[in-house]
Amino acid sequence: GPRLSARGLVKQFGATTALAGVDLDVAAGESVAVMGPSGSGKSTLLHCLAGILVPDAGTVALSGRGLHDLDERERSLVRRRQYGFVFQFGQLLAELPAIENVALAPMLLGTPRREATELAGRWLASLGLAGMEGRRPGELSGGQAQRVAVARALITGPEVVFADEPTGALDQATGQDVMRVLTETTRLAGASLVVVTHDAGVAAWCGRRVEVRDGRVVADERRAPEVAR
Ligand code: ADP
Ligand code: ADP
């Protein structure tokens, strides 16, 4: 079965219908860009898939296990163990050096500090950040900070990585570079990737593009991603 499966997702905010019945399956290893104009429901969809937001109706299942059957504590464990998150700029802990930002993710799952720090160092090096381990987020460029965020999202071996406008604060060239790193690293790790973006240049890095309008999926197309061209 699919790694991630959403059926009939509905979410209201007062009189606003953010999601009006969304079905979406994401296969293991697949990369999906969720596109659409501002206010179309992209972030709400991502937050429901990620178990951050509980839909009013419908179900989300991760590898066949329904998130709605879990309480908030169990959903939080799923987010830490089975999901990785890359958000727009500013998500790293500003007081901590890069290596501690990355090591914190496995430490929260019980990995001893020393082992987590060694693993974090290997992740930073593999993402081209050798020598930057001791820098705080404010001492890194925007692109370097997003590479740290990618390392933090992948270090725990997630089944799905969620990215919400991961290049939103970056210039075009740096954004393309971050997308290359994000899609390559996710693919090599065998994780699925769901990226919310309004930028077609970002979506081009994904093998599938889903278009959302007024809380519904209006288009769903597969195309060879940028990496394969
Ligand atoms: P997108 O990510 O495509 O910009 P969102 O999912 O953020 O769209 O929002 C979809 C709709 O739901 C919009 O009309 C937005 O204003 C509304 N909405 C989203 N979150 C909230 C909230 N917490 N409270 C009230 N309305 C919200
Ligand atoms: P926005 O979509 O408004 O820019 P974010 O994408 O930064 O906001 O965060 C959206 C939601 O995701 C918030 O409720 C936030 O608490 C939650 N969140 C942010 N980072 C993480 C994370 N690493 N793990 C779980 N939830 C997160």
C-alpha cells in the first residue's frame, strides 16, 4: 500500500473551508509538490498529513496506520520518529550551534549525546558543511542554514519528509541548490517527500505535482523530476 494515504480530508476554520474533501496517496520514495495560489489550502493539507492538525472529517494513514486512532502524545511520537520537517527560514534554535541543532533530533528519541553528535557531524559533512559545525544559525548563510535543516530532518531516518516553502526566504540560485540537496538526500534515504510551494521552479525538482484550488485537488501529474533530466 501507499506510504501516506489521505481520504476525504475536510477542515473548516469558522466559516472558511480550507479543505473540502482531499484524497491523496503518496508512494514510498515518491516526491510530491503541492502547488496552488495563496489561501488554496496547501499548508492546511500539509499540517493534516503531518498530524499537526486534526481534520474535521477524513483519515490520514502512515504505512497503513491511521493517525486518527492515536492520541496527541502518540501523534507527537510519529512526528519525531517517522516524519522529518523542513520549514521556511528561522526554524533552527538560534542559541545552538549547527551540530547541536542536528544532534537534538536523535537525542529526543533517546540516542546518547556522544553518538548523536558524531552522527550529526557526518550528516553536516555529507551536506557540504564540514567546518561549520560550531556556527550558530545567525552565522550561516540562508542556504547553509537550510542544509542544516535538511540534516536535522533526515538524521532520524524518517519515512516522510514535509517541507513548507523551504526556499521561501532564499534567492533563486540558492533555492535551486537547496531543492537539489533536499530531493537527492531524501531519495537516497528512501523517504517520501511532500513539498508545499507556489514556485514552479521548486516544484520541478519533484516527480509529481498536485494542484490545490479552494481546498480540492484539481490536477495531479507525474513528470520526470529535474534530477533525471
Ligand atoms: P495556503 O497554504 O494555500 O496559502 P492555507 O492552508 O494556509 O492556504 O489556508 C487555507 C484557508 O484557510 C485560507 O482561507 C486561510 O485564510 C484559512 N486558514 C488557514 N489557517 C487558519 C487558521 N488557523 N484560522 C483561520 N483561518 C485559517
Ligand atoms: P507557517 O506555515 O505559518 O509558516 P510553520 O510551517 O513554521 O508555519 O509551522 C506550522 C506548524 O507546524 C506550527 O503549528 C508549528 O508549531 C508546527 N511545527 C513547526 N516545526 C515543527 C516541527 N519540527 N515538528 C512538528 N511541528 C512543527
